[in-house]
Amino acid sequence: MSNNAALNALSAMSQKYGSDRKYVLAGGGNTSYKSNEILYIKGSGTALATIKPEQFVKMDRALLANMWQTQYPACEAEREAAVLADMMDARVKNESGRPSVETLLHDLFPQKYVLHVHPAAINGITCSVNGKRETARLFPDAVWVDACKPGYILAGNCRSAMQAAVTAGKPFPNLLFLENHGIFFAADTTEEIDALASSVMDKVYAEIKREPKLEGCEFDTDRAVALAPVIRMLYGEGDTATVNFTANPEVLAFDPASKSATPDHIVYTKAKVLGLEGDVTDDGVKAAFDAFVQKNGYKPKIIIVSGLGMFACGRTYSEAMTAKEVFFDALAVMAYAESFGGFSPMSDELIDFIVNWEVESYRAKVSLSAASAKRLDGKITVVTGGAQGFGKGIADELYKDGAYLVIADMNEDGAKAAAAEFAPTGFAVAVNVSDEDSVKRLVDETVLRFGGIDLFVANAGIAKAGGLDEMTKNVFELVTAVNYTGYFLCAKYASKIMKIQNKYAPDYMMDIVTVNSKSGLVGSNKNFAYAGSKFGGIGLTQSFALELAPFNVKVNAVCPGNFLDGPLWSDPERGLFVQYLNAGKVPGAKTVEDVRRFYESKVPMNRGCLPKDVACAITYLVEQKYETGQALPVTGGQEMLN
């Protein structure tokens, strides 16, 4: 097989296992292929699920072999620094990338392909009291290596164990179990790797007596929603952060004093969990959080509240969800370990070593590095009426600027379809903004998902044209309920969360922006129900701004002109063009096109308003720290500020 074909096979194998959560979490694990002279290995910080053939780091096997003849310093820090330097020097000339810390270990196997992963089921054995005995029973030709410090020490211990097995007359191992760490599979083809991995996993699952209970369960929603913004602000230290809440039977049964299962769990969830009593106050959370940081030197990634559930924390949504996923993996490991004599965690010595180990710090830093800064990076943003039309267009633009989006709409299917375009930081919630319980549920679900709210865009609206003779009381009240009362309800429940955030991060700025209309600035003939609700919305905006300014919550309105291309105007059955034509609002108009040309002619910029225009205005208001209570026209010059 040519090197190109071998690397293509290696890449395909890596992607297969890297995208299978039964084997790999958070991009962990590593793979390799070797020829006589070169070892091709996954680089540190790269993800198995997406790695391409050209991304493997090329290592000179002769130089790697020479490392075993080197006498390294006894001092741990000096030794690991020297080993890392030699490892980097063992790269083929002009090769870039940082090779996996387990490169030496991969090179020990004579087999061409090596797969190293950390399946929860396998770690149910490697992190169990009887793991060594059970491994010998199930896999008599496998090698077991007791827990030890990673890097050069681990590779040396594996080398000795492999040589001892061969000396004892066993075949060279194709399975290597590492206590509190994971498993190595080795074979000469990727097909043989697949068969070996499948066989091992089947044997292990046959021994497991209980699956972890990770499905969600009931919890006190109001309590979780009240605590999440506190934790988010403490974790963010005045910047954006994400806090995700979960409750399930395994979380509720977890002892926060439990120690770490494997190095991966330390890398992504830290070595210790912050446990809080169920009746802890907000200020008690802050005191416990600060004490935890003071004692451990890092912020907790996982916070367990007794009888309530778990908060997973991160600077970004990705980081928080990785912490959650990896912690769930730890819970699964503990459950699986029950079938092998009970859970056996890492020793304090090993935990302390991993916490301070430069290699794992590098891996976490690369894996969780944030994307380049955008104007709304990480801002938790709710857009009501975001499933279609103006709202969807606004959401598109805010997403480009880095916002985390909650698409809220009565059209639940449409909201889900829109949110899918913003994955993984898009989330859909069905809402009727005129219904108080529905709005509260929207805010609750947002906070449970992301930890708080930074920007609430009250965009949902309805327009029903008609003069005094045609307008009915029911229609008038419907327009008022959606455009006026709905805005009040959204501001009421969003500001409740924002006030909590302000208490624990007094300098943190938040925004409520209502998408009003030019009809909120000037009367609209035979459209008084809509105009009246929008005039009222300006009054609400100014009043909310005065009330919420002490909490660093800015409240503003954007007042677009005519979104002529959206369904509000262009829907062939219910759009404003049809309504205005039927209501006789445009004198002499005989067709929908006549109505459209009439409204375009009123705009100095000679076009209708676009979602991008409104999104730019919203972003401006967010970035402007000294504007509140404003009604900003976005009308192409049709209506101007006085």
C-alpha cells in the first residue's frame, strides 16, 4: 500500500472513531500509521473527527528510537521539558505541528495502525477496583499498565510491560489497557482495527449490569433559572460566558467530593467540582464560588446544587457543552465501574500532576480556543418573531456578528428550521408574546440553555390595516396584545434576568431593543391599530429605559421604514400591499404593484428597508454605551430624528 493510500485509510479510520461518541469525546484520542522510517501521528489539539491526511505529524522513527537511549533529568519539570524538546526535534525536517504526547507509545507497536481512545465502557474497567483482574480474565493476551504519570514515564512503563509479555512467550500485544486512562488497539490494517475494537467492546458490554441514567428528570425550574445568571456572571468575570443547566438521576446522586476518573476529565471539567447545598442563597453561591477559586486556583467548570442539578460553565457555549459532555462521560464511567468491583479514581498525586502538566494545558487551550472576536461574540440574544421575514433576516445578521441565538416564534417548526441554520448556538422556542406564561417559559428555557440574556430583540409584531369603519374591536385588541402588551411582557421577564446579572457584574451592559416602525413616529392613515400600538411601544421604550438604567440595561427602539420584500408586505393573501389596496389606502392604486411603487417613491434612498439595515441599527445600539430610550429611524430618510 502506498503512503497516500495508507494515510487516507488512517484519516478515514480517525474520522470514523472520532465522530462516534461511544469512543471519543471532545476531540480526544489519537491515531497513527507507521512505515519503516516514518510515524504519522495525530497532532496535539487536533480533532479525530475532522482530521485530514495531510494533518498528521510526520516523525522520524530513528530519532524516536534514540530517545530511549537518552538519560533524562530526574526532576519532573526538567525531564518533561527535555522530552518535549527531543520529540519536537524528532519531527521530519520542515514538519510543523505538535505531535501527540503519546507518540513514543505509538511507536512501540510493530503493527502499522494504532488507535488510542477512551470509551466510557472501557474506562468502566480501567477505572474500577477489579480492573486488572477483569481485564486478564476477558482479554488474556492484552497488556495492563498500572496508573502512572503520563508522557515519558507512561511510555517507559508500557515498553517494559510489552517486553515482559513477549519474554513470557505471549504474542506481541495488540491490546493495551491503561489504568485510569483508556485503551490502545493495534493492527496492520484498518479493517483489523475495526474487528478488534468491535470484539472488545462487545465483550465489555456483555459484562455491564447497569447503564447510566442520563435522561433528564423533573427539577425546580424557577430555582435553576434564578441561580444560572448568578453563576454566569461569576464565571464570566464581567465578560460573556455560558452556563448550561441539567438534571438527571446520575447528577442528583453524584457526590461532589468524588475524585477524577481520567486525565481527560481533568482537562475539560477540572479536577474538582463545586458542590452547593440546595438552599444556598445567591450571595452564598458567590461566597462559595470565590472560596473555590481562592483554594484551587481555577474557576469550577461543574457546579452541583444538591437536590436541583448541575451547571456546566465555559467562556463559550462550546466550552460549556464540552464540560457537560465530558462530565456525563465521567458519570457513565462510574456507573459502568459498578460492574467491575466499583469505581476507583486517580490518585491525588496523579491528579495534581495532570492539573499542572503543561502538555494537557496546551491540549485544552488549543481544543477550546475561541474564534476571532466578532461584534456580538457570545452575547445571548433572543429574537421574537425570528422564524421568518424581518425577524429571520435580523437573526441572520446578528449570527454573523457572533450572537448566540434563541429563535422564538409561534411557528415552532419555522423556529426550529431557522435555529438549525445557527447550530450549534441556535435554539428554538415556541412562544406567543401576548401570553404571559408563554413569555416566561421562553425566558426560562433561554436561561437554562445559555445561563442568561444579553440582548432581547422584541421583534414579533402584527399589522392589520383598516379604517374606523372596517376595524373591529377584536382585531384592534389582537394588534394591541401582540405589539404593545407583548413588548411589555418580554421586557418584564427579560429584565428580571438582567437585574440578577447586574447584581453580580455591575459594569456588565445589557440591551432590550424593540423593532418598532416608522408608524411609531408618525401617524398612518387607515392603519391606526398598528400605528397606535407602535406609538405606545415608543412610550414603553422611554419608560423602561428610565426604570432599567440603574441596572445597566439599555432600552431602545429601532423604527424601520418599509420592509417591502418581506411577507408582512408581500404575502399574496394577507400582506400589507393587499390590505392597503383593499382598504383604499393608496388613492388611485389598482394593483399591488401600484401600492409598492407608491411606497418606494416616498423613500429618499428609493428602496425598501432590508433586515441588514435593521440589524446594523440594533448592533449600533448595543455597542453605544450612552444611548437609551431612543427611537432610531431606519427609513432611508423617509422619517428623520427631530
